[in-house]
Amino acid sequence: MSMVSILICISMSALSLIVAVVPFVVGEVKKRKVIKPVEYFPPAGSSPIDFLTQFYGSSAKSRDLFNAVMLYWASRGFITIEEDCKRGLKLIKLKNLTRPESNDGFDSRTYDIQEQLFEYLFSAKDTFYTLATSCHFKDCFKKITDRCDEQAKKVTSRNSGKYTLISSLTAVASYLGVMIAVACSIENSAIVLGFIFPLAAMGMYKLVIVLPEDDGVPKGSSIRFFLVPFFLAVGLIPATAVMLFMHPVAAAVSGIELAVCFLILFIVSVKIDIRDDGQLKFYARICGFKNFLILAEARQLEALVEQDPQYYYNILPYCYILNITEKLKPKFDAIALDGPAWYLGDLRDTLMF
Amino acid sequence: MYKPVPYHIAAAGVYGCIVILCALALYYGLRAKRNVKKEKVTALARGFSPLDIQRIFIGKTYPRKLTRALIVHWAQLGYLRVEYVSKYRVKLVCLRKPPEHNEEKAVFFDRGTYVRERDLFNEIFSRQGEAKTVNILKALFKRDDVRSINASYAVREDEGVYSSKHYKLKVFSFILSVMPFFINGAYLCATGSFVGVIMPFVMFVGMFVFRFLRELPIVFRTVWSAFWVIPMLALMIVFFNDTFDPLFLGWASVVMLLFGGFVLIRFVDYREKNNLSDYSDLINYKKYLLYTNKKILKDVDYYEVLPYLYTFNIKVLVKRKFNTDTLPDWYVSDNGKRGKLL
């Protein structure tokens, strides 16, 4: 393979990588550079759903929302939580859900999502047992998580979607370009056909993943799980076999381009998260609150608990969403905490941490 | 074609995987047993179902295998009257239906098990007073009914039994069991046999379908997977037989795939803290039934423990220790014959 061909291939790979990495880095730098005010409390009126959508943006995983929302409702006095048969929860409705007095600039539509979930839980009876919940609830909860995901997508600016699409298309174009360059260079176009398989496998996998749930392969099913090794085999076997018969330099160039394409399509492009100044304002406040909790010394937290004995239980739902409960455990373990009135069971270790 | 350096690297990898998987199986296999407390458990909570025992032990229930245990359990709770028909056949008469799980009358150990058990009962009896003659050696329910009842609840049976760490460990063990095959494939490539690339992937597809595509019928799944896996195993052995293989890498990878993937992986078991405590109680109760002498057990109500004897599969071993002279109130036998149920 000639030096010119190698340089052309490397340039194309580098270009596609730059197109994907630059918006990703820009988004991350903007998030990092934004001024994060120190917040001792979660912004007034914000719910765990606000935290989830604003903090994680389009990469929010709303399936883990249930515990946090339950704790949030309990801390606001709408429900009580009891342990049920050591492995479940009994939720008792105390009063109807009401809108917070101030939503402090956060999106009020997240309250509608909460209301819908509350309605699902307590529409028939005032007591909800997780262990006796019918599978119908799964569908209802799915609708809730879909709404959360939809809400989360709105948090990132429209440019993120554009850049994701552009970087994916560039990656595919560069892959095809490199393969054509390699084929021309080694004067054996047939051998490069083996590299169509990984591209087809990656494309098919993406297509299956983005298919709507009703028409496509259901989420969490083993068939969906099976697709990973299947497409891995379909893509890698022909490509590896072809590489073994190629000149080592040509094989290395093709292999590198395959790796770059995979990296862009499955890792970098999906993480592009560019936000405008308005969107960054909420993100910064949540970050400030998170940083305070992580960096605060035990005596600072102790002072806050002295002011408000329920402080820990009020921030707990948000800690769940921010995934910092494990980090906070040693700090709060040192502070004497009374169990909150709304929690009547002995599930602290399971539910809280 | 034998190449010493790649060969010894491959050997280190293959035997490393074997050692790690054996260590995991040994450590986690004994974890639940290590946590069994030294205490005497002489009775289980009222309403403790045979299905609870299965759930606590293995994280799922097989009501089709518990016909006798469930009949006795339901009769003891007053839901059934049992009439003798023949040695292996009894007539079940529904006296009342199990109450809803949220009613005060409902007696159970675990709500999740109870709601399923209640549905199973309702599957047999649609109304009070209904009678059915059943063979106690056959399943009471159809497989599809059990499946659909299980699937009709949002919370899985193994919730609270196995944590996510358990499933991560299982996946890790599965990877360890197939890894030697991939290492051998890489070694074959290094020696110039490029078919080494294809073998592991083809084998992996077969294994994956067999292990994880539970929706497919077992016979079809086995045959389909066998077509993918067995030729690859044979090919691996043939390839290594043709080369100098003093450390038996070919055989080691095949043995690891089958023994590790199907046997050792079963010992990798990581339970939730609460489940460990229930597990300990059940083991201690089983020990109590097995090893307590006749003088003490003579005063214990045999029919109360009978469902558990069936579930633990120790009825034959311990029945003689109990006083079985009188028939229980719920059992009707005109000719005084007991049948095999009791």
C-alpha cells in the first residue's frame, strides 16, 4: 500500500473523528466552564424528575426514577412508605398531589408526569403494594419513563441532534472512503467486500435499537440481548477473515478505520450534549448542589441537619438521581439521624443506600 | 504448527480462566451456607407456603412440581377438603377461596408469592364447593397457566432474592467459561490456522442462543444450538490434536465450556442480605426436621409440617418420627385408607 493511500485513509479517519469529537468536547467544556453557584438545598419546587432531565439531558435513564419519586412524595407528606414482606414496599396515600408553591424556573410539565404516576398508583385504592402490582403497571410506568425521556431530550439544544447526525454520516462516509482507497491501493476490490459486513451489522444494530418498541424488538427481551453477539459475529467474522488475507499495513488501516467508525457511532456521537445558556443555568445549579454535597465536610452537614432535622431525608431523592448516595453514606453515618415520620419500616439499608 | 511463546501465553490465559471460575464457584457457592446461623428453628411462620421455600432457595417457583405439598398446605389453611379415591388419586373440594392479599384474613409470608398462589388456586377452582379429582403424582396446573400467572405481576419472583451483582457474576462466569475457546482461537490464528477466527464466534452464537433465548422451545433450542456448538468443539479438538499440545489446551477449553458453562456457573450465587437470613432459617428448620429425635417430633403436628416435608423432599426419611395415627380433619376416607398423600 502506497504512502499516499495511507495518508488519504488516515486523513479521512481523522476528519471523521474530529467532526464527532469537536462538538462533544465543546458541549463538555461549556458544561464544565459554566459558573456553578453553591446550593445547600435542592432548588425550590424542583422534583427528582427535574433533576434527572436537567442533569443528564438526553442520556437520562428514567427507569431508575421510581424510588426517588416515592421518597420525594413521602418527604412532602403525600404518602407514607412501609416495608412489605422484607422485599417490597407498601405505599399509603395521605393526600392528593399538589403543585409546589414555586418551581424556581424549572419546567412545570414535570409535575404533570408526577401527577400521572400518582394517578396510576392510587387510582383504585389508597394503598399500593409493589409485590402485588400487576404487569399492567409496567406499561403505565413505561409511559411515564417515555414522557421523562421526551422531556429530557428537550433539555439539550437542537444542535446536539444535528451534530450527532452529521458525525454519524461523516463516520460512515469516511469508512466507505477508506475502504475504497484500500481497495484501489491493493488492487483487489473483492477483498474489501468483507468490510461491508461490519458496516451493515452496525447499521442494522442501530436500526433495531431505534425501532419503536411496538414494532421492533421489545426492550429487555433476550432476543434484543442476542442481537449483540449476532451482529458481532456477522460483522467481525468476515472482516477478520478478510484482514488475515490482506497486506498487514492495509489490514491495519482498515482495522483502525473500523474501530474509529464504531467509536463514533456508538460512543462519541450519542454523547454529544450541547446546551444553550438558558439550559446551562439549571444544570449549573444542580451541579452546585451536587458539588456541595460531595465536598462538604461532616460538620457543615451536621449544622444543616441541626437547622432542619429532616434535611437528609429531603435531599435523599435527589441524591438517588445524582447517584451520590454511596459517597454521602459515610458522612451522614457520622451524624445521628432519626428516621423520618413517613417511613415506618426497617428498610433503610435497602432503600436508602 | 507449535509456537512456544504464543502457546504458553494461551495456556496462561486458558488455565487462568479455569482457576478464576473455580475460585468464584467455590467462594460464592459456599457463601449462603457460610451465612447459615447456628440456631434452632422449630417452626415456620403461619401461612409459609411451599412456594416460598422454592422462591427463597432458588429465586423462582415450580408449582407443577409441588402438587402434594400444595394440596396439604391449602387443606391445612382450610381452603380444601380432601377425599380419598384411590392410592394416588384424591378428590379436592373447595371449601372457600383464599382471601385477597390486602384483606385482614389473608395469612401469608410473602405477598408476591401469595398473590400468585391465590391465582393458581383460582385456576383450579372457579367457585366454592367445586370438586375435582386429581392424581397426586401429576401436575395440578398447565405449564402455560403458570407462566401467564407469573408474567401477570410486575415484580419478578427473584426480586429480593438475587441482587444485580448476582447476574453480573453469572455473566462474568459465562464469559470466563467461553474465554478459553476464544484464546485458543487466537492461538490458532497466531500459528497460521485462520479458521481459529471463525470457530469461537460460531460456537458463541450457539451457546448464546441456548443460554439466553429462553422464549424458544427447549428441544428446538437444544438442537439448533448443538448444530452450532458441537462441530466447533470437534474442530477445536481436531486442530489441537494435529499440533503439539502438551498442556491439553484444546481439551481444556472444551471441558471449560461445558463443565464451567453448565455446572460451575450454577455455584456462583450471590443473594440479598434479607434472603440470606430466610435461607438460614429454612436450612435450620430442615436440619431440625431431619435430626431431631422421635421423642420430640412425636408431639409436633405432622400434617402441619407435611407440605414442607414434601418441598424439602424428606418425607420418606422423617415420617416415622411423627405421630401419624389420626387422620387430619380435612381428610375424608370412608374405608379408612390413607392413600399416598399423607
